[in-house]
Amino acid sequence: DQQVKQNSPSLSVQEGRISILNCDYTNSMFDYFLWYKKYPAEGPTFLISISSIKDKNEDGRFTVFLNKSAKHLSLHIVPSQPGDSAVYFCAASKGGGADGLTFGKGTHLIIQP
Amino acid sequence: GAGVSQSPSNKVTEKGKDVELRCDPISGHTALYWYRQSLGQGLEFLIYFQGNSAPDKSGLPSDRFSAERTGGSVSTLTIQRTQQEDSAVYLCASSRSGRTRVTQYFGPGTRLLVL
């Protein structure tokens, strides 16, 4: 049973526009959520995180929103840049990030010029 | 500073053989994690070491998989009697401590192909 779901395998966005990547989870014990970015042949790179006590966290062009009642989070990238083209993984933790993370299958974001 | 390193970067083996995958965490990181990513899937947690505590092995898929961490630093993931379904990218991550709100930093992975 998949506890973290990313229902869009791919997303195409024009350069300069907003990219919105979505993630749903089923386990109400998750208390910490993270987004990782992955380029081909490289390991995932941490992007941004949010604790379950917050509903928004912003870092530069990246903002993560958490809706606990809907068990949904989203990553907004504004404005989108060509270097943002990568696979984005949503991950969740029951131990504030200190335990093994549960990952979604990823969304391949393609930024078109 | 140096990031997480893994070796080998690629490994091709025959079904039934044993393989060992190595991970060097970031210096000073006390927590170490192993994950694997099968084709078209997300990352799957395998095992977690925190300092000298007993590892969390809850993600290991079978008793053919084992891991050890020597001296609180380098870790080796061993897969015995490999099967074709073990083909995947095996990723190692480390973090500064086992406290909350930590960030796990990943290595580049070892691509394992079992023929």
C-alpha cells in the first residue's frame, strides 16, 4: 500500500511560469515532509521541508504548502527555470526526518523554453 | 566538504552471486540510511543506523539482505544469492544526527544489475 502518492508522473511548464507539484499521503502519523530533486545518474538533493505544525514554508523560489486535513502537500516553484527540469520526490517521516523516509514515485518536471 | 560517496558506481552480477555495496557517509554524520530505487518506483527505505544503537532493519525485503556499519562510519550492504528482482539503484544517505528536523544527504547510488 503506497503511503505517499505523486499522481502526476510528469509535468511540463513554460519557463517563467509557476510549477505546482502535488503529493498526497495516507498515514496520519507522518509529521515531517520533504521535497527532493533528482537529476539523472545523481542522488536526490534536498530542496525544502515542512513540519506538520506549519502550513507553509518558503525558501527563495520554492514554497511548500501543507494541508493536514486533506493529507496533501504541494511544491510551488516561481518562476520556473530551465535548471529546474528534474524528477521531484515527495517524502514523509514519522520521526521528524530522523527515521527512514517514505517516498512517492516522483514527478518528472520539464521546463520548456 | 566531501559528500556521501558510494562504490562501486555500477555492478553487474549473475543470479545467485553475493554482492557488497559500500557507503562512506559525510564526516561527522552519525546517522546512515540505505534505500533502493527500482525502475519506475520511488525510493524504498531498507535500513537505518544511528550511532551505536541497534539498526532499524524494518525495511529489509528479505533475509538475503544485511548491512553493517563499522566504527560508526563506513557501511556495507550485502545481498546474498542475488535475484533478478534485486536489480535497482541502491542509495545511501547520511544525516548529522538522529534528532528531529534533520536533512538526509544522498550519495550518487550504486546501479546493480542482476543477470
